[in-house]
Amino acid sequence: MISQSDVAGRLRLLRYGLIVLVVITFLVSLLAPFVYTRDLGTSMTEFLGTAVLFTVVVGVLAVAVYFGYSMLLKRSMGQDSTS
């Protein structure tokens, strides 16, 4: 049986992990193209739009995963307590 504090701990860990994933996505999508094309005279701001787009997509997916996992945990906690 999953306790309420265990559910809160799991959700907190997932939330922080997803925040780190979104930040890493932004940094990689901004800096990776710049590193490969800096010899061509490109600036970092040329890749800012793409980086923001990728970050928004990953952020929306992260929110969906968080709420889906939250509902799954709450549903499994409800089934365990009725058994």
C-alpha cells in the first residue's frame, strides 16, 4: 500500500526531475548548434527561437507526464485502501 507521504515524495522527485529535463533541453538545443556552427560566424541568438520551441514542447510533455503519473498514483492508492 502506498502512503500519502510516499505519493508526495514520488511526485516531488518527478517534478524536480522534469524541471531539470526542461532546463537541459533548453541549454542543449541552444548551445549544440552554436558549437557546431560558430566557425561560420553565427551568433547564439540565431538558435534562440528553435531552443524556445523545443523547450515549450518538452515542457508541455513534462506537464502531461506529471499529471498522468499523479492520477495513476492517486488511483492506485485508492484501490489499495479499498482492498
